[in-house]
Amino acid sequence: MRWSGQEIEVEQGDALPGLVKLSSLVRSVQTPEFAGITFHEVLAKSALNHVPGAANALPFGWTINPYRGCSHSCVYCFARNTHSYLDLDAGKDFDTQIIVKVNVAEVLQKELARPGWGRHPVALGTNTDPYQRAEGRYRLMPGIIAALAASGTPFSILTKGTLLRRDLPLLQAAAERVPVELSMSIAVYDDELQQSVEPGTPSTAARLATVRAAHEAGLACAVFVMPILPFLTDTIAHLDRAFGMIAEAGAASVVYSALHLRPGAREWYLAWLAREHPELVGRYADMYRAGSYAPQEYRRWLAGRVRPLLRRHGLDRPTRLDRSTGVVRARGVGDGLIAAELSPAAAAAVQPTLF
């Protein structure tokens, strides 16, 4: 099917069996520029997802996921098993059957306008990447960013996508009104390994350049060195190279953790390991025998290795986890950019003299 000539006002019933559970499927789309990928466009009934029990453990209690599934195809992705809720598999289907919430920005505006909304911090990128390749086509993020900023809601974005650079002016405008936190996920600093384990992602160099662009735009950007892969990216040489490149890019801070293998991701990652590094299969079986997380002993060992390297590169700064309630800041020159992404009614509330 082509992008043009397709109506999106009605739902369709002839879909993959699991997708009828969505009850809001509009159409399924394939196009040569995204070979091998099918986009299933749906009408979202809600945009904000509450995270139960997050208040004490996380700096946010709400998330937004404009997409389900991810063309980054990271073999270790912890979110893979979420596709099984749609009777899709956590392997290839997660990489190639992408759910797109085409009306997410409009729904979000309505939810944020409710009297009971408390301007709680909202996180994007906690499940699948909001700046995966599909965002270049669907352009959902500008409307989401504008709606959050206009409502006085602080937010954070975690991504591997260099398309973030497109929205830096809008993020600058948003940061004039609310706290905005940016993080770039860059786990692997060996080009061959990176393309093997994350075949659909931008290169490490391209992501570091995006960190630099954010820094030069006056926006602090942390780097998530996550996950660190046991016996593959946990050497002193690899970590030293990684932190040196991160520091050179102007990153604000570093967050790191060892690989964890939840169901879905576990099977897919171990299948990749058997193909690419069969010599490590036994060591991983021993390490993850007791569960999804690396043993505490390994995590302590890793911390002892990482901390001196962070100090060496001047990256041992604490990561700021903003728990702000999101008081609206004074309006600035960026309001025009924000208003341009909103519906006329919502934009009028931000900049009433324009409408």
C-alpha cells in the first residue's frame, strides 16, 4: 500500500489476528522507503500512561509511547515482550510490525487540559523509541512536545534517534516554559559490534554528534551507557574509549547499568549470542541462571571499574533527576514555535494575541 490515497477516519477489520485487539486500527501501511516494515496506524484513546507505584522509585509517574515496536531492532531491548500482548512475537515482529498512534498529540492536548491534571513529570522513551525512523514520516513528537510545554508539564526524552536534532529549536522553546531533560542512549562504542547488536540504529558517531548539537543549543543531554554487555563491552579499553567520546561530545552526565534479560529479550538476545559469539553462551547461562538481572557480585565489580573511568573523564557528576511539579515559566520567544504545533484552540491559550 502507498502512503497517499488512504483514508484515516475509519477503522478497518482485516488485520493481523492480534491487532484486532486494538479495536482502533485504521490501516496497515507498507512503503519502499521502509522495506520490510509494516506500520499499523491506530487511533489512540489515551496518550498518558500512569506508572503504578513510581513516586518513590522514578522521577516520573507518567509516560507517553507514540509507537509500539521499534525498528531499531536492538537484540537486547527489554520492551520486546510487550508485542506478545497483540499475539505478535517478541523477535522479528517487534522489529517490523510497528504500531503508530497517529492521533496521539491531539488526544494528549485534551488530557492535559483536564482540570485534574497535576502537571506531573512525563517521560518519553521508556518503552520504545519516540525518535525511531517512523518519526521522520509521522512527525508525532513536535505536537507532543508542544502540548506538554503549553500545559506547563515537565518532561524527559530518552532516545537513540538522531532525528532529535530536528526538534532542538522546539525543545529550546519548551525549556523556556518547563524543565526538559534529554538523554541519548549509546551503549556500544565498537562499530562492528554496534551494527550487529543494534542493526537499525544510527551509528555511535551520529548519536554523539546529536549530543553535541543539543549541548551547543544550550540543552543538557545525558548519555545512557545501557546496557553494558558482559564480556563484550565491559572491558577497561571499551569503557575508557566510551567515556572519552562522551566527554568530548559535551554530555552533561552518564548513566550506566549491566544488561538485564527479561522474557522476550532473553530469548532473542541469546539467539544472537549463539550466532555471533557462541563462546560466550555458557558464561551467560551461568550469569543469568537465577533471573533477568546480572548477579549483584558482577554489578559491584562493574561499578568498581566504571567509577574511576568516569572520574578520569570528568563525568562523575550526579545525574539530575527532576521531581518538579512543573510550574510554568515566563513565556519567551519560543512560544510561536510551540503554538505552531498545537490546535488553534490550544494555541490560543498559549499565545492569545495570534488567533
